[in-house]
Amino acid sequence: MFVCYIIFETIFMINIFKASLTEKKQLTADVFLFSFDLINPDKIEFEAGQYLILKVNNQPRLYSIFSSEENKKSMQLLVKIIPDGVASTYLTNLKSGDQVEFQGPAGAFKLQQNRRDKIFLATFTGLAPLYSMITSCLKMEKKLTQPKLYLFWGLRHFSDICLLDELKQLSINNQQFKFFICLSRETDLSKIKDENKKYFKLGRINDVWQKFNSQLIKQCSNVTMKQFINNFDYYLCASRDVVESLKQYLIEKGIAKENIFSEKF
Ligand SMILES: Cc1cc2nc3c(=O)[nH]c(=O)nc-3n(C[C@H](O)[C@H](O)[C@H](O)COP(=O)(O)OP(=O)(O)OC[C@H]3O[C@@H](n4cnc5c(N)ncnc54)[C@H](O)[C@@H]3O)c2cc1C
């Protein structure tokens, strides 16, 4: 079903973009941030959460757009490099100025048109479409009713940490955005600078999210946990297995299916 959907989109997608690499920034041992300038056409209209189809010979690969939908002349991809992977090898070999071809934008993983508070749950490069959603949301005209945005980003080790300064800056500049980097394979936070400790938690994203609810609900009166957690929309992005188990977890906690939106890598 999923494969048919991708094939359908690939066949009927008419927009082809030529872009040139402007920066290839290595963030961790296996994660890179690739920045491209659009050449022809020279701008792209997309909705945060959507992906592009990278042409690699005859083997297309899908990548969620990391940058904000406000950026129309350039865009960024956050990519985990798989050893000997077709697109991974192609991307890592790119040099500044090299041209690539994308199709798209495509995909139905988008922000719902509402002002509900939002929980974002991602692991590893699953952050990409969520980061685009968060930055796009924060750039919208500031209003008193601007939704609160909470990101729970799952990584394993200290060595996986990246984009901390970018996330901190977003959070400092936007009171309604808070984030937690959740380290599932570390046992203490001694390696994290004191000033950054508030941005880190130990454990898996679902456990951290649950503890967070228990704290937050104390500020509300006359509301059950089920009512409280259904005040949010949930945006999930990770590998297929992780998204499936997270979805199951959220549903078991009493979250209505219609409040959960997801993308599987
Ligand atoms: C909608 C969508 C959006 C996506 N967005 C992103 C994104 O923003 N960033 C990103 O990094 N990826 C993203 N992906 C995954 C991406 O499309 C590729 O599958 C991935 O980059 C591997 O491609 P490759 O050609 O390098 O490896 P391949 O040549 O396809 O695979 C080589 C080998 O590695 C295995 N493999 C594939 N993926 C992984 C993995 N993640 N971990 C471990 N082993 C793996 C394969 O099973 C195979 O054995 C997305 C996928 C989808 C469906």
C-alpha cells in the first residue's frame, strides 16, 4: 500500500527541481546537514513535513525537508549516512557546486490547520520534517493564542547529539517552544554542561513524555490525564517500527487516533 502510494506520487509528480549543493556539514559520525540552492525553478513551495525525491541514477530516495517552508530559494536535508547505501554514497561524494535533481514536494505529513498545542516525537533524522514544522510554526505571525510546541527527540549516546545550539536558540527566542533530547543508552548526564542539562533527559521519548505530562498536569485543575493528553496533536517521525510502537503506546494511553499524525522512514 505504502509502496503503491510512493510509486503513484513518483509517476504523477511533475515538478522537477535542479539544485546545487552549497554546504555539506557533518554533524555527527553519520549525520550530515546538506544545504542546496534551487536553480531551476529557482524557488520551491512546500508545506512543512513534506519530502523530496532525490534522483540517484534510477534509484530514487525520499528525504524530508528540514528547513522551514519560509525558505523558498534554498533548502536543507538532514541525512543519516548508511555505509554503502546508494543515496548515502551519492550524497557524501557531492562537492560544493555539484548539481542534483529532486522531484516533489510530496507527502501528506503536514501540520493540521489548527491552533492546538503540539507534541513532536522523533528519533534520529526523524527530526527533519518536525524541525521544519516547528520552525515554520514559530515563524507564523505571533498571536496570543500561538500554540505551545514540545519536542521530544530520541538519540542513543552523547556522540549522537547535534543541533543543540539551533534548538536552544529557537527555545530562547520562542517561549512557547520547549525541547528535550532523550538519551536512551546513557546512564547519567555528567558529560553535559550544567547550563544545558535542562534540555536533556535520560530514557526513551515515550517515558520522558509521560513523566513530563505528570508534571504539567499539576498546573491544571479538574482535568483527567486522558483529557489533558488529548488537548495536544501528536506528530511522530522515525523508522517504521518505532513509529508503529509509539502510535500503539499513545493509543493505549487514551489518545484519539485522529490526534496522531506520522511519517515512517
Ligand atoms: C517519507 C520518507 C522520508 C525520509 N526522509 C529521510 C530524511 O529526512 N533523512 C534520512 O536520513 N532518511 C530519510 N529517509 C530514508 C531515505 O529515503 C533512505 O532510505 C536512506 O537514506 C537510505 O538510503 P540509501 O540509498 O543510502 O541506502 P540503501 O542503498 O537504500 O540501503 C542500504 C542498506 O542499508 C539498509 N538501511 C536503509 N536505511 C537504513 C537506516 N535508516 N538504518 C540502517 N540501515 C538502513 C537497507 O536495508 C540496505 O540493506 C526517508 C524515507 C521516507 C520513506
